[in-house]
Amino acid sequence: MFRWFDYRSRKADHGEELPPYLPLENIEETGEPASVDCSPNESSLEAEKPPSNPPRGLNRAAKWALHYLHVFVPTFLRPSSREPKKLYPTAWLDGLRGIAALLVVCHHCSLLWFSWDIHSAWKPGQKLLLVQLPLIRLLVSGNCHVAVFFTVSGYAISHKPLKLAREGRLDEVGATLSSSVFRRHTRLYMPAAVVTFASALMTQLGWYGRVGLPGVASPTREPPHANGLMDQLWHYAGTQVATTDPIGQEHAQAGVSRRVQSPYDTNLWTLPIEFNTSMVIFMFLAAFTRVHDRVRMAFALALIVYFHYYFIYWALFLFLGGMLICDLHFELEQLGWHTRPADESSTVPPMRLHARRGFVSRIWNKIRGSRIHTRVPSLASFGLALWMLSMPEMARGGREAAGYVTIASLVPDRYQDELIVPLGAVLLVLVVDRATYLQVLFNNRFAQYMGKISYSLYMIHGPLLWTLGDLSP
């Protein structure tokens, strides 16, 4: 029957035998062709009819789409037959930075879609929101993660110069510092210039929401709208000159509003602070890399206390604190106090779905397989650091917040929020640096991927949220 359409004996144009058609449904799941629900009288006829074969052009288009759409899948979710990527000793800093960047995005999402109530402190007698509790609050907090950024940056930019100095390679220290100073301004501001330029174009096109959801913390963030494209670009150029000034920026202090921020992305207020404080770090290293290591550490500690006690330069406190932790790391390593166990992984662990080899079980195995007396202090310190980072802002009732009344009473009024949270950020980096088993939290593939994209994520999430993320009708 229908011999001209017999799929069991079809041949190609050049006479080569072609395989029979097979239904596509359920082949991967069952290993057999899909069953056909039909009556006995129709079964013989249906058995001789092949399923409809999609046009060759459609197949080609589908294969092309699948081939190129895979680039949108995050690398930590892609199957890979390659060997796990080798981790360098400070890879956990990238993971910590990546997780902090992700939580900053969550914070700005909460401003766009929720009210200020979730950011206010919970006081006894009031209705409790789960997100107001310590540690959980970190999911919607913002400033505490910026403090972690700054501490990690202080550690990272001083790592190579301090390592070279302790190895006696002082000539290379000078070359490293000069290269860092030369590239710092461009590395910080060039990506921001591209993002804010796109933001200026989106402003002119009217893509920013102008109403927002009712009752939310920050319904709109529309930049100034000029009458025409050229006026918009001139305004953008003027803001770029002001925000990238490498000389005139003042250091961030407690109680002082953010002096410089781009109207095209107010989230970038941290960039001038990062540039200023990193220049201080480079200047300190240039001055003190030739002195004795412990003398340098003593001077760093003295500067931290001096700057924060008299001037409350909280950003300098964080950067210098990160640098001091890095120097302390090398000092204790020389004394033999910081040796990595031989069984610790030096590769990026793959993401698993099985409990036995999963992410949580790896953490539990490391804790269970270690001496309890060496883990309890570090775990307690880790929890203390997270609790300090969870402290609500004073303007949101931080002094009356449940669990923080006592510690808030010890903070002088002039410090506002620039004492407990910065101390928590420095303590967090110190604990993770010393307790290497905790670094598994930031050395997994997800955290490393977030660290890889952290700066770009920090750059673009603001304009995307207040344009595409605007849910107002």
C-alpha cells in the first residue's frame, strides 16, 4: 500500500539506504517509540503511515537556534567534560564579591517592588515580618554588602604588592603599583561610562517608568529628561566630567550624604569612593613596603584607628582593614599558622543535584570531619559577623531593634551606621580568610560565576530594573 511512500524502503537521491522515520515523543524517556491510541481497525493503517516529518528548513532553523541560544545559559549550569578549573588561593574573594553583588541586586529589587516596612527594624510589640529578622535581613539589605565590597577590594588590590614585598622583590613592587595606579581610573570608570551612555539614550526614548507601584520605597528613578537627543548627550557629558574627577572627590564620612553620583545610575555612587580609597592604599604600600613587615602592620592599624576615630572615614576603614587582613594572612603563613589541609579541594567543585555529593553535604562533611574545638570559635565569629552586618539603619529604628538595643547604646551618635556594620564586614573577611573550610561557601561554581560577572551585574542592574523591571500600568 502506497509503495511510493513506504518509509521502510526509502532511498536517498544517490541510492544510499536511509534509516526509517521514528516518532520523536518519549524516545529519550522510554527508549521506545511513542504508543498510538487507535482502534484495532485503524491500527494496521496507522502502522504503515509515517509521522509527519518537519520541513528540512525548520530543522535547520531549530538546530541553529539551539546552537546559539546556549550562550545565554550560565556557565555554571552548562554540562562540561573538561577538568574542573583550578582555583587560586584568593578565589574565595571573587565568590564573596559575587554573592554580595547578587544581594545588592535583591536590595534594589526590594526598593522597586516593596515598601520601606521590610527595611525598618522590628521592635517588640509590632507586627513581625520574617525579612526583618537578623541574617534573613541580609537578603534585602544594601549598605552592608557595599561594606563587604570595599573590604574585599582592599584585600585584593594589596595582595600582589604585599606578596612581592615579603619575597624581597621590591623592584617588582614598584612596577606593580605604577601599573595599578595607571589602570585604576580606566578600569573603574570606563564600563560605567558605557552603561550611563546607554541609560541616557533610554532616558531620551522614555523607557524609564514615571509612576511606579503605589507605596513602594523607590517607585521611579528617571534621569533628567532633555528636550532633544543632543541636549541629552551634552548633559550626559557634563555629568561624566563631574563624576570621574580624579582629584576633587572628598572621602566618605559618617552623616554626610553621597557627594557625587551619576543621575543616569545612582547605584554608581560607590565608584568615586573606590577610586579615592584605592589611591590611598597604593600610596601607603609605596611608602611602607620597604619597612619591616610588622612595622608596616602596626602603622596600618594606627591609621585605621586614627582615620575612623577622628574623621569617621568609613570607606578608608574598610579598605585599610582589608589590606591589613591580607598582610596578616602572609604574616601568619610565614609563622606556619595558615596551612591549607591537604584534602581541601583546589578546583571549582561542580554543581550537583545529588544529596550525597551536593553542596550542603560538602559543607557538613568538612565541619563534621574536623576538630570541634577549632571550628566552634570560627563558626561563632562567622555568625557574629553576619549578625553585625544585619543591624538595621539608625534612621529605620536601629537603636530600638530587637537584638541590637544593647550594642546600639554603645555606639556614639556621631558614628550613625558607620561603626557596627563596617566592623562586621572586616570581621567576616577575617574569619573566612582564617577558617579555610568556610571558603567552600564561595569557591563553588555558582559563587565563582557570580564573582566573574559581579562588576558587570553591579553596572547594569540599576537601569534594567527601573526600565524593564517597572511593573506600573
